[in-house]
Amino acid sequence: MECCDEPESNLDKAVAKIREAAGRGAQIICLQELFRSQYFCREEDARLFDLAETIPGPTTDRLCALAKELEVVIVASLFEKRAPGLYHNTAAVIDADGTLLGIYRKMHIPDDPLYFEKFYFTPGDLGFRAFDTKYGRIATLVCWDQWYPEAARLASLSGANIIFYPTAIGWHPEEKAQFGAAQHDAWRTMQRAHAIANGIYVAAVNRVGFEGPKDRGLEFWGASFISDPFGRVLAEAPHEKEEILIVECDPGQMEEVRRNWPFLRDRRIDAYGPITNRFLA
């Protein structure tokens, strides 16, 4: 969805869209990264820490009540205030009975032009987790995590059927003409590769709309999509407008794909120790 600069308005909008998705049959609903605000990491401003809140807190309280009312699972990406001066980029997982099952704290924190996340977020310390919900076992990673095959592998090894990636990724205005198509293709390819390599469903959930000054803002490219365990894109949103995607995910397909492409069976777990080194040369 597209976000304005009023957190409560964004929360109201998200609630309305959750209701719409549930009315269309959705059982597990994932919101985009940091949906309560515009993407504030475009600048380094200590006043923006005021956007953070505790978990549990006001937003999770409201979403827990909504999940219970609608009997849906909600994955909600939030700016978490853990303690004074200690903040995380966190996804909360809420079960269909309104229970806050747990949280995942973003592990990989970028620092790029207009993505100054290291100023705001402490790296996660909870590892790569999966959650047993009413409708299946799921994992969630967050945005920059989606470029790391190690994260997707560990989430898959935890027994998840679906990996959700709440995301905020877009084009720099001065780069779009030259690199825009290739950047989007790389992003899309990476998520499909996670699905194939792990025999798992992957849902990439991106925001949409232009945020910030015309010459120093970001055009979020939307294009949220869901890939099946064979890497096929089952549904995909457009670049330029809001969209709710409803996709049926059959866990039985994971079994079929993994039997024919038994990557997990053939992994050489005895030989991967060096992967924990920063570099080997």
C-alpha cells in the first residue's frame, strides 16, 4: 500500500485492507515493511525515533483484536522500541485467535544512499524463526534479509511452509532510467531462487508510491508477488498502484517438488563449516 505521513491514518488503512483481504478469503495476511509510516530511513534524524513503539504495544494490541475478530493470521512489520536508545526493525506474528505468537528482528541492516537503516536499527538477535499458526508454519524475514540465501535456508530448515518478506524497496530517481529494470529483475529473481533452492513458497510484500523530495526521494516499485516451490510466480502486483494478492498455497506441492529436486537431502552439511568465515582468501 501507499503510505502518508500520519501513522494512525496508515494503521487505519492497513486495518481496512486486512478486512478486505479477509473478506476475500485470505487466512494469512502480511503487511509491507514499516507500514505505519513513510519510509523514514531516507534521512538520519533523531526525532524520527519517536515513531517507534513497544511490542506488545498499541499497534499489536489493535491488530491482535482484529486477527481474533476475523480469524486470520497477521504478519506486521513495526519499528520496535526495545529499550531507551535500543530499536529494531521487527515483524510481529499474530495468530488467528489474537495471540501474539512472537517476533522476528531484522538481521541484516543496510546502509546505502536513502536507506540509512544502521542509524535506526540494531541487528536482530533472535535468529531465523518459524511460527506455528492456525493455517500453517510460516517464517518471516525483512527486506534486506531477502538477498541472503543463508537466511532463507535457515528459515526453510526450521520447517516453514511459506517465507514472508515485508519489504520497502524502490528506485532512486536518477538511477531508474539506466538501472531500474535490472534492479527489479534482480530482486524478483532472488526471491524465486529462494523458493526453488528450498522448495518453499515465498511471498515478497513491497510498498508502492513516491516518498520524499522529488530529487532525493524513492519511488517504491510495488510488484509484490508470490512464488511457488518450483519458482513459478503465482500472482504479481503492478508497479504503480496498491494491490491485494490472494493466493492459495498447497503444502503438498512442497513435498512433490522436494521429492524431485531433493536439495535438502543432498546438502553436504559436513562440508559447510567455512561459510561462517567472513572471507576465505
